[in-house]
Amino acid sequence: MQNGCSSEYAAVVQTYQQSIYRYCLRLLGNRQDAEDAAQDIFIKAFESIGQYQHTASFSSWLFKIAYRHCLNLLRKRKYQLRLLHRLFKPEVVVESPEQEMDKRLFSPQLATALTLLSPEDRSLLIMYIFEERTYSELSEIMGCKPEALKKRLSRMKGKVRRILQDWREDEKWEEKKKTLDLKI
């Protein structure tokens, strides 16, 4: 495969296409952006297949490319949004069917909690939970030690739990307030 044979690479794309797309969709939050990103990632991987070292698993190497590509897209998007907000009023964006399905599958509170994480932390959590990557795979992708990842993931899970707990407490307070308003 490292000789650049496109027929062999087609099998690679077919094997990893859905998991890379899901990762991009969860991180980027937009179907079209995720499709474009997945395509770009496979092109980058094909162009740099000669640099693949067999010391790491192929899927880890591919997710490392996806991780870097998506973070770069998020950084560009953040810069572009700042520029647009300065120049124009933001437009209302219609959600894709995948985003609608995600809202049904995952609570709005969890989605909000994930958006409060940095793109790097959100990416790490998505790869760990949704893509079921191991600590060793994540350490290859992120370029740090597995022990450091365990600590980082533990902190992120705690942060998400605190956000969700605060959300529940706010909901309870609102319910009590509505009950009191009805009695008056």
C-alpha cells in the first residue's frame, strides 16, 4: 500500500470512512464540513502514505491526521466568525438532519457541556468515548504519554459532570420557582 497503489487505498478508505466521518461530524458539528474534512483527510493520508511508520497502528496514524486537520478547521472557523461578527450580523443557521438526530440522541445539556470544552479536549473526548480509541492509540494521536491522557480525560469528565450538575440544579430551581408562582 505504501507504494501509492490507489486500488489498495480504496479498501483503506472504505474501512475507515465512516469512523473518520463520524469523528469529523461530532467535532465540526456540520454534515457538509464533515464530508469535506473526511475527503481532505483521506487525500492527505494518501499523499503522505510513504511517511507512515509501522511503529504505530494505521488507524492511529489516520486519526492523528484527522485530529490535526479538524483542529485547523476549527481555528480557521473561529477566526472567520470573529471577522464576520465585526462586519455583519450573524445569520440564522439551519441544522442538518445529522445535527437534529444528535439532538435527539444526546441531551442538550451534554451537547452544551461539550461545547464548553476546548476543541482539543472535545476532540479527545469524542475519540475516547464515541470512537472508542484506547489510551495507547490516543497517545500516538495526541503525541503525549498515556498516563497524561488518563489524567486529562479524568479532569474533562469531572468538568462535564460539574456542568451537568449545575444544569440540573438550575432546572430544579426553575421548577421550584414555577411551583411557587402557581401558588401565588
